Amino acid sequence: MMKLVVLVIIVYSTAGLPTTKTATNLSSSSRIVGGSTVADGAYPFIVSLRSSANVHLCGGSILNNEFILTAAHCLVSYSASEINIVVGTNSLDSGGTTIAANRLIVHADFDLSKRPYDIGVIQLSGSITYSSGIAQVSLNTADIGVVSAILIGWGRTSTEGILANELQEIATSTISFSDCEAVWGSRVSESNICAFSRAGEGACNGDSGGPLLQASDLTQIGIVSFSIACAQGYPDVYTRVSWYSSWIQTAIAS
């Protein structure tokens, strides 16, 4: 069963922006707004988190052959027995290998009513076999500033958009923390990274948990966390991967 968490928040006013909006954890299926279809094998580390009914819930990325990185809010409403991971395909309706989840590891400080600590790791019940279309992601451990970035996922084409069967990508850019904070106020912290290109392009329901990549080297810099659904001219907010490097290593070691 699909589960979507919506939180009404106050957005700190900036020039030309309304002051009250609805922030949405982007965890219901469909595709990126304003994106284009990804070539096969371009991002071999992307995975689809599926329900037991094979419904796409969230994105994720391959940490190694036993663990998947995703957002905490993609996991908190489920048990491990309700989650499967599909690797090795860009299509939601065909291809790939399905592996059941064995354990869901959510950051202990995560709270659905708050934004920080939106990070989780899935331990798989079996090992991933690497190939030309399946590989682990490289995590960016630097405290990056403003860089060109790429968002990939299966999110909606619009707030009420149709399901995209094929993986989508969009070119975007991170923005400074001060610019992001001017819009989101106390809902963001240094543990977040924000990205924006223009109105009509950005993350939407179904993109949650998926990777934001630095364009120059395709290292993962962020995990899709929340936004104002969808692509309405506000920065999308991501969990900053570098902030949680130690937590990720501890989760894998546990």
C-alpha cells in the first residue's frame, strides 16, 4: 500500500514567494518533473524500493552488495518483510533482479514531523551480483558548496502527474545554505543540501530516497528528502550525504 506523508509548514517569506505552503515527503510513485529518459546503464547504482505488491515506493542507491542507501521516511511505515529492492533496470515494469529486504536501519533521531536525520539503510536478504548494469555508488565526502548536479528517479511529472515507467534525469544545481534557509527557515540545517534549477523542474512524489549526484564525477551528494510538491519554484531539500558519512559506515558495520 502506498503511504504519503504531508506536513503543513510555514515558509519564511522571500521576495515574490507565498508564506504558507505544503511540504511533502516525496514517497509516492511516478516521475521527476521536467526530466528526460535515462540511457540504459547510465546510473547502474540506482534501485527501486517496492512494496510487497510490487508498487514503486522510493528510490535508493547501492552502497555495496548487501546494503542500500535511502531516506528514513521511505522506511518508517514499513517492516522489512514489506520491502523489496529491484536492481539493474531503468524500467518499473520489466527487467532487473528483485532482492528482499532483511533489515531496515533508520537514523535513531529521525522524526517524521521534523526534517533532519532523514537517512536510512536497508540490509538485503541476499547479495547483489555486479554487472555492466549494476554497480555501487561512490559517496561524496566533501562539504561541497554550489555545484552542477543531476537528479535521477521515478517521480511524478507533476503534482497529479502520471506514472513514468522509465527512469528520468534532470540537470540542476545546488544552492548555498543561506539561500535555502531564506526559503525554508528552521526546517533546514547544515545537514541538508538544497538544489534548484527553475520552476517546472525538480523532484516529485516517488523520487524520495533517490540520489542527487555531483555532475562532474557522479558521486552522490544528497538523498531526496522533501519539497513543495511539485517543482513550483522552491528549492528541493536533500539529506547531505557527507554529513552522515560516519553514520553510514556504522550502520553497515552493525
